[in-house]
Amino acid sequence: MRGLSRRSLLGAGVGAAAGLGIAGCGGKEPSGAGGSGPDKGGSPSTGTGPATPAPTEDAVRLIGDGSTADTGRQPHQPDAPVPLEPGQTPPQFVVFSWDGAGEVGNGLFPRFLELARNHDAAMTFFLSGIYLLPESKKDLYRPPNNRVGASDIGYLTDEHIKDTLENVRRAWLDGHEIGTHFNGHFCGGSGSVGNWTPAQWQSEIDQAVRFVTEWKTNSGWTDLDPLPFDYSKELVGGRTPCLLGQDNLLPTAKRLGWRYDASSPGGRQTWPVKRKGIWDFPLQAVPFPGHSFEVLSMDYNMLANQSKNSTKGMPSRYPGWRRQATDALIAGFTRAYESNRAPFFVGNHFEQWNGGIYMDAVEDALKAMAGKKDVRLVSFRQFTDWMDAQDPRILDRLRGLDVGQKPAGGWTAYLKTA
């Protein structure tokens, strides 16, 4: 392994169906799918505030085989959150998250890292563990209720694993969160994650962590820089494939010390609660322009209600579908922003379905939200920090507001009575 330094570790290549009937991402993903400043009531808008000094070589502590390293406090994190004061307007939190988080040569991972940097946003990247496991070593994966090495998403090529490592490294250094999307993405049949026991979830998580923390051993690429975080501390939440299996995952997540789970389907735009001691952050039903039903706030669900089972629908319809997807995200955001200020959660994959219109929709929607008063574009971890800092009585009062319901008498009057 070449000598570790601030430049090598932290610089090179890094700085520069209908309505709710469809839940989450598809049964089988295509291969490789995968306002700023603080206020009195919470964190700064994102993790891209004043830069934290880069750790020196002496401050880097390699972990295990050197696949990961403890480099100290994560850069670009907001100030510690503080409780809302009585009568204070709550921030509008928005979390953009990515399932799989593999870079397969289409440039989508770096595209959205750049977008986030330009708009003072932090995001959550749910990394699939097998995206760091060479296909030649796939027999190391023992998925519950499935044959050895099986996966319903494709293994990445060696070059795409290296690209993914580079972008995950950059994401963490830019202040984003690295969660987990587990491994093989099994959504159907007897091997579905929906049928897994808590013990089987434990096995799946253990393997996902090993694939991230032992990628050097598994690949032999000992000359590459480590990922600059301790995954045992970084990993505090995830999202299950196809939004299945949360009930049996939660006991295991609790034992592991996880703080949230983002696997619930069909959530409403209201303030979150805890399930089994874990914050439950569901994808949400949002207005779907031109229809009487609502759609989940995820790219796959937009597609399923536009081109059904095809990722390559009629190109002549792409412009209209892009506008519809964009408008659905903005409608969900606006409904919360102008009423109960419930956090807005958006799920995505790095995909090029229907000509890439859903990626364009996410970019257009983020740009429409960024910079508005009280808006905070944060990661799930940062939002969890804020929730944990709040007075439970204030949170209970916030939960008293239904979808689209404004506080009676305005925020000053409503929260003064908490």
C-alpha cells in the first residue's frame, strides 16, 4: 500500500402499477442499479458547512486489513442540534437517499455529489455490500434462503467497484452518510427478504459489513486508499430491498444500536414515530399529477405508474413523464412546507430508466427546494440527530398535525401550548 497522506487519502480523485400498490423498488433491479446556515431551532441545512481540517497522516488509524480507516470527525457536519423553542417554526427537512449507491460508469454518483455540493445538501447513500465484492469472490456471500453467491442484482465489474470506492470515499468526505441496502436484493419467492428471520437479518448485515470492511482482502487491491470512516460507527440505519421485511429487521437493528430504519412503504406526510425503539422514516405517499391516487416518493414507483414494467417506455412520452415525476416530488415537498412541516423523504437509484428522466426530475426538484427559507437538505443521520435533541412534548404536538394540516393560529400559537 502506498504511503498514506492527506493528499492521497483525502484529495486524489475525491475533492474535485397504480398508486400505492407498488412498494419500493422492483423485484429485480437492472445490473448496477443501484437554505444554509444554522438557526435557533436546529442544524444547519446540510453537511457542507465550513470545512473541517483534513486529518494528518498521524491521525489516520487503519482498521482491520486497511479497507477502512478512522480519520476522525467527519468533515462538513452541521453544528449540534438544539431543541425548538416554544412557538418556533420548525425547519422543513428534506432527505434525498440512494439505494445501492454503486457507480457503474454512467457518471450518476459523481453527478449527484456535485449537485449536492452546489446546493449545500447532504444525502444518504445506502450502499449494497456486494457492490464492493468482486464477482470472482461471490461464493463468499451466503444469502439467507438462497444459494451461495446468488444475487438479484448484478455484481459490479472490478473497474466499477473501484469507481464505487472512489465515490463512496468522496461522499463521506463531502459530509454525506453511508448506510446500507444490504446485499443480494431478494424480493420474490421463498428467498425473499420479506421472509427472513431476525437471525437471518443479522447474518445479512454481518456480511454487508464484512464486504465493506474487507474489500482489500477480497479484491487484493492493497495499493488503493481505504475508505475514510469506521463503518462500525458510521452504520446507523438502512433501507431493505423492495421495502420488505422491516418487522423482523427491527429487533436486529435495535440490538446493533441502529438509530433509524427507512424501509417502511406507504408512509404519510406526518411527523415520524419510533417502532421498537428505532426511528421509522418511511417513503411517503405524495400527490401524483393527473391522477386521483398518490404515489410513493421513489423513482421506481413513478416508473411503475408511467411505463409499467418497462424501463424503456415510449420516448415520445419522456418529456411529459419527466414533468409529472418532477411535479410529484415538488407537490409532496410543498404540501409539507406550507402546512405541518413534516420531513420529506425521497428514495432513488442510480438508474437511467426511461432515458434518465427520473434523475433529471430529482435534480429539478432539489433545485426547486434548495435555498428556501427554513429548508434543510440533510442526511437521515443528521435528521435523526435533530429528532433526538427535541423535547418529546414538542414532537407529540407536531404529530398532532395531519397530512397538509396547518397549525391552528400559526406556529407561534400552536407550539407555545406544547
